[in-house]
Amino acid sequence: MDMSIAALSVDMSAAKVQQELGISVLKIAMEADTSAAEEALEVVESLDPALGNNLDITA
């Protein structure tokens, strides 16, 4: 296969754009996971610490 320098340049540029897009999507996903984890932690911290300490087994 004989590719010209111009064609190689276009292919390399397209690959770079695809890689940058992939990185951007991963960053967005990581930020979403971080915020979801922070919200879950806030919910857990707001729970009553005595909840579940006593179990009434009489019927």
C-alpha cells in the first residue's frame, strides 16, 4: 500500500481527534461516578447511627 504523506497526515489527525474524544467521554464518566459516590456517602452519613442496633424477636 502506497499512501501519500497527506493521506497519512489526515489519518493521524483523525486518530488524534478520536482519542481526544474518548478521553473527554471518560473524564465526564469519572466526574459522574465521583458525584454519585459523594451523594451516596452523604445519604449514609445522614442515617441514624442507632438504626439496626436492636432487634425485637418476640412474637
